[in-house]
Amino acid sequence: MTFVYLLILAALFGWLGLLRYRRRSFLLRAVPKNFDPVRYGLAPSASLDPRKAGPTLLEDDADERDAVIEAAFKGDWKPAAVYAEGAGQDHDERWSRIQLLQQLADRTPQWLDAWLLAQPNNGDALSAHASLLVHQAWAARGSGYANQLSAQNKAAFKQMLPEAYKAAQRASLAAPEHPGPWVVMITAARGLNTEHDEFQKLWTQLVARAPHHYDGHWQALQYWCAKWHGSRELMLRFATAVVDSAPPGSPLAAIYLHALDELVERSNRVNGTELAHVTSWSADARATLLRAARSLDQVAEDDGRVQRLRHKLAFYLCNARHYDAALEQFRRLGPWCGAEPWTTHANIITTFERARATAALRATAKPA
């Protein structure tokens, strides 16, 4: 009897301890007045800058990109063709350039029309056109969940998507080695309510051409999330597999951070003073986040994507109570705080300061 009684007491205190753990906020309510960030290797509070996510990066192709933009507004497609081709077999870079061309064509389509007329079988021109059509379809749909859309917007979306899909198919025939058209196809497939088996066939074609295509994986994540054709479990399974397959130096593991964003969007809302957050962390989820952090730490600092990703990573590491790992990210962020999730708040600096103070004060590392 005594043994059973002790077991009951142990279980009770363990349960109460769990309650205390869950009730304790993952962030401090306020930054202590005596908090000195410099002692923890952080940038001084007076230097915090909410205008940018990080320092300005030198872009090797800036002059060429400006020339492409200027030429396009004059109706000249030839610099755009050279620019797209210049990416070679770097599929992420080529897609980034195609996205720039798509944005230009959305504002002034004449140069793309002229390119397609002059070179009707050019894979880059056809990819830019297909990307333009799928973006225009999504713009016609509007943002928000399905039950928030007007019947007119839904109808326009459904009418425009098949043409975007067909355009991507034509592009894939013109450039069979390029993954870009398949990115458009899986994007359109989400809106066309493509069944899982058929989507998987498209996905297989994409990763056969580019196993680590960042935007392709982001689009697939959207398909597998609960608001489209998957579930929380399917989305997290996909995102976890991406973390474990990300090659050294690639930012691909950040797909897991985007999956966490989906969880936050679906189950929590930013309510003014408190950051929306993931409310439940399993041991596996916390371990996956640490693996994602280690992977992202291998990404070159001059990768244009890593600055904003590091802000998300620092926040989620705090949320998961990996305070030592979060502190290291805040050290690497320096004074820059002009990125999500901090920018979703009226007082960006205060929100950022509270998060990094939490990491510093709750980390096991002692201040200098």
C-alpha cells in the first residue's frame, strides 16, 4: 500500500511539474532593467535596427539585373534571355531569375510576348509565361481560406489555373531538363485539387531534375498542409524528411520553419503583445528543430535567404526552449531585427529585445 501511495504521489507531483512547465511562458514578460546584452555577446540595445533583416549584401549580378529590367521596360527581350541562360545548371538560381522575369512581365508583358513570338520553343520564356499565369491565377483568387473568398474570385481562380498548368506542360517539353515548369505544375495542382497519387507523380518528376529545389519544396509543403490537401501530420512528416535530406550548405532545412509557420497561422494569432507560437512540442519535434539549426548554420552568410531565416530560427528555438541554441542565433543576428516574426508587432525592437533577453537569461551559458 505504501509503495502504491508513493507512486501516486510521484505521478501527482510529476503532473503538477508538467503543468508548471506549460504555464511558464517561453518568453520573459519584460526585459529586466539590469539586462546588459553585451555581457552575453549580443549587440548593444542602442544599436538595434528594425529597418532590415541583416547587413546589405553585395550582389554580383546587380548591374546585369538592372540592365534586364531597363531593357524589358523598353520592350527588349534579349537581355532577359541571356540573363536566364546565365544561371546554367544552378536550378535555384535559374528559378530565381525566372521569377524576376515573371514579375517584370506582370507589369509590362510586351517584351515577353515578343520573346515568345521570336523563340516559341525557348524553355525559359515558356517557364516565365507559365509562372506568370499561375501567379495571376493566385492573385485573382486572393488571400485567405476558401470560406473567406467570394464566389467570383473562386470562379476566376478555377478558370485560370488549367491554362497555367498547360503552359507549364509546354515549357517542360521545351526544356525537359529544367525543374521550373514542374514547380508551376505542383503549384497549379494544389488549386486544381489534384489527388495525392497524381501529385506524387508530379513531385517525382520535379525532384528527379532538382532534388533540393527550395521553392519546389515550399510549394509541396503547401500542398501537404491541412488548409489544402494534407494534414498536420503529413506536413510535418514531409518537412522532417526535408531536414534530414538537406545537403550541406543548402538552406533547404528551413522548410521545417515554414511548416512551423503553418502551425502558428492555423492555431494561433498574433494578439498585440504576445508572439503567436507553437503550443506543443514533442521530443522528436524539438530534436528536428535542432537538426534544422545545425543544417542552416552551414549556409553561407552571403546567401540572400539566410538572413530572414535566421530570425525565424531564433524565435522557434526560443519557443521550443532551446535557449542556448537561440542565444547563438541572436549573436549571429547582431543588431538587425527588421524581419518576421518581430515585424508583425507595433514595437519591433521591444519584441526582439525580449526574445533575445529570454535566450540569454535562460541559457545555461554564463555571461562574460
